[in-house]
Amino acid sequence: MDLIQGVVVRPLKQIHDERGYLMEMLRTDWPEFERFAQSYITIGYPGIVKGWHYHKKQTDHFVVVRGTAKVVCYDNRDRSPTKGKVNEFFPGERNAMLIKIPPYVIHGFKAVGPEPVYLVNFPTELYNYKEPDEFRIPYDSKDIPYDWDVQMK
């Protein structure tokens, strides 16, 4: 898949034994790492789209730790060589990956299947409660060439 400029995907390795597994999600010695500000978990319920939104300063680092998600990125940046491009990813327990999403790349996610999805994010900026670096766009905006419904191909 041709990625949007600045979007990076790293397959993650799960180390399994009879006790369970361990999975590194983000390390300071990986090229995807910029800086650490905080981490949080967000839960998406089945049938609900959490998006669209973008940040002007913040880079997101998404890892799905439970369930499966459809994570979609759209490049609406005027000076980007990948302007107009859409990337669609299906991270989850069986497809572990880190998705790095740079500033100004519009993105969102939804649960795939009947169970909630648990997504951990490692943003590069602290959440500013007084002036949030979060700019929302309706999930069904006609300005974004993407349909969140299941595509029966």
C-alpha cells in the first residue's frame, strides 16, 4: 500500500509463552518515536465511528490492544505529495501494528465486528483542556472521499 506522506506502520511482534504474551508498542530507539507526552486508552463501541479529526501540533501513535479496528487516514494537506490519498488499516489482536499519524492528517476509527475495540495512543503533546489541539469533522462529511460502511466487494 502506498502510504500517506508521514504515516508510518510498524508490524508489532508478540512474544508468546504458556503464561500469555508480551508486546512492545513503542520504543525510544524506533524511528517512529518522536517524543512522549502521555498515553491513553480509548474504547470504540461496535457501529460507532470515532472521527474524523486532526491535530495541528500532535503526532498520534495508535496501537489496538483488544478487538479489531478499521483505522482510516485521509491526507488533506495542501502541500503534500499524497494530498487526497486515503489509507485504511485493520489493526487488532491478530494483526498487531503501530500506526504513526502526523499533524494535519485527518483520521478516525471504528470497531470491526460485534465487540468493542480498545485503542492505546501515545501522542507527542499533552492534552490541553483549555485549548485542545483537536479539530473535528463529521464522520459522514462529503469533503472526505470515504464511506465508513462495510464494503461488500
